[in-house]
Amino acid sequence: MEIYLDNAATTKPREEVVEANVRVFSELFGNPSSLHRKGVEIEKEIKKVRKNVATSLGCADSEVYFTSGGTESNNISIQGIAKAYLKNGNHLITTNIEHPSVLNVFRKLENEGFKVSYIDVDKNGSVSPSQLYEAITDKTILISIMHVNNETGRILPIKEIGRKIKKASPRIVFHVDATQSYGKLNLDVENFLIDSLSISGHKIHATKGVGALYVRKGVKVSPLYAGGGQESGLRVGTENASAILGLGEAVKACFSNQHITRAHVKIVKEHLFDGIKNTISTTVINGSIDDSFSPYIINIAFLGVKAEVLLHSLEQDGIYVSTGSACSSTNNMQSHVLKAMGLKRLQIESSLRFSFSRDNTIEEMDYVIERIKKHVYDIRKIVKRI
Ligand code: PMP
């Protein structure tokens, strides 16, 4: 039996996604820039996906650009906007719990002479819109805030933040990393006053290496690469057509079932949490179980247990979880997110992230609870003896 609870790292591609990929490999293999029929047929299909993504965000088709995923969307947007608006100022704002594909871009820009304010989060992993408002200066040109934190599931108040930013100055560009929320939570670029937004395909059951970037009409972005002019010059290089068509299928599927899936994963997550809380002593939720956290992610500390040991014990049972972000876990560093929330080292080192998809069931959670209970008991017993 395999129970996959690492859906914030990546999701299993849907069957329709795989079929769309194969259709491009075997039939629609033309280059969308070619003038002949093989080019035109795939170009038309890509256009349909662009429309679907645009509809899902409430924007125009011409405001959607296909990229290789969340990392590239964040890079193109943050670097490109900072450079395009440098003449208006050199101050940028973000939070200290962003994904490395945002944080490291800001660090790079700092090395290039930009000034960056990193906003602190509270113990629940959120930023206060008024604290952010106070950080704005007349030199601020860009603010980047994630919608859902990938380690804790905390939903950041981007709607209120968008309003604060535009109240301070409508000229400041507002970028949102929506990699963990797109297709899962309500998101409306018009209503939330978002100027730029990153999407990743493999978090919503499409394949890896595809994503999208929304950029509001009129917002300037200096392209990172020079090339043949694809994606209106913003992301040049022949389009990854198979993955884009797969993304289209994933978008269709997740938006037609968004509310049902969200309600389902919420029940699954709460069942797991209740089971752990009621049967295993000294466990702490990093955050809370309320609606300020995404139903797709929960982060729990099993005090006195090294998370990595528990992770590998669960792996023996076919249960896959994570110690935090997949992108930083290989660096063997303590989670910068949990640290920013003020957690002590021992709590951080005993924290596991469980992240859900529509495929998870209550029966699976019952088994996971039983296995965690056994492993935590065994590990704590050994630790006591040492
Ligand atoms: N931002 C967040 C919040 C993420 O969780 C991730 C993926 N872990 C990314 C950006 C990067 O996305 P991708 O893997 O598509 O490059």
C-alpha cells in the first residue's frame, strides 16, 4: 500500500494530463511557431489552454504567459519588474517565509544594489498588512508576498495587502506567489489587486516543468532571456507544448471540482489531526487547524522525535511525508519558515509536513495515525534509553 501525503512537494499527474502529453508526443508534435498546418494545430491548442488559465484567474488571455513552473515565474516577474521600474526607486518588500525561488531572487537583487525589506511573521506565520504598509517608502517599486506558505499552509491576507499597497501608491507592483493556492483556494487577480502571479503545474496534477505567469496589462517586465520572441518575448524558447496541454487538462479538472475537493481534503486533514492529537502525547500543531490555514497542508511537531527518523519509519510502511519544503530539505538546514515563526530548534527538528490531495481518504488516515502512534512510541522509548 502507498499513501502519498507529500502533495505540496508534487502531485501525481492525472490520467487526462498524461493522455494530453502523449497526444502531443505522437500527433500534435509541430512547433507552434511554424506556419504550416502542424504548427497551426498545436498553436490553436495552446491558445485554448491560455484561455482556460485566464478564465480561472479572471484576466485576459494576453495576460497569461507559459513558463517552466513556479521558480521561473517568480524569477521572470521579480527580477524583470525590479529592473523595469528601477528609475522609479530601488526599494523592494517581501516576507521572510517565502519560497527560495523568491527569497534568493531578492538576495540576488540586494547584491545588485536594490534595498530589500523582509517583513517578519507572527507566531502563526502571517504578516500584518499594516506592518507591511509601514515598510513602504517613496522608493518602493515592488512587493512580493506568497498566498499560501508551502511548509505550514498559512494563508496570507493578500486581499488586504493588495488594498494597503494600492492605497499607499497605485504605482507599486504587487506580485503573488500562488504556487500552493492556485486551483485550490479562491483567487481573483482583479478583486485582490494583484499585478503579477506565479502558478506551477505539478502542484495541481499536471507534469513538472510547466507553469504560468500572470502579468497585468501595462505592467512592465524586463525579459530575463533573449530569444525568438515566444510568449510575447517574456519567456522565449520553443513552448513545452505537451506539458502546456497537460496543464490545460489539470486546470479544467481542478476548477470544475474545486469546492468539492477542498471540502474533501479539509475532512481528511481534520481527521488526521484529531487522530494524532487524541492518541499521541506531546504533539504540537505548527500553526492552527482553523481556516487561516490551507486545508491542503498541516505541519505537526512530534516532540522528542527526530522528524527525519519518523519520516523514514513511515516510508517503510509506504507512507510518504515531508520534513518541510522539498526544495530546502536536501540542504540539511533548519526550516527558515518555522524559525521565522519563533519555534525552538527541538520543535523544528521534530516537525513533519503532511499535504493532501483529492486522492487521500479517511481510511488512509486511520492507517497513518496507527503507524505514527507506533513509531513515535518506539522512537521515544529508544531516545529515553540513550
Ligand atoms: N513557490 C512555492 C510556494 C512552492 O511551494 C514551490 C514549489 N515547492 C515553488 C514556488 C517552485 O515551483 P516549481 O517547483 O514549479 O519551480
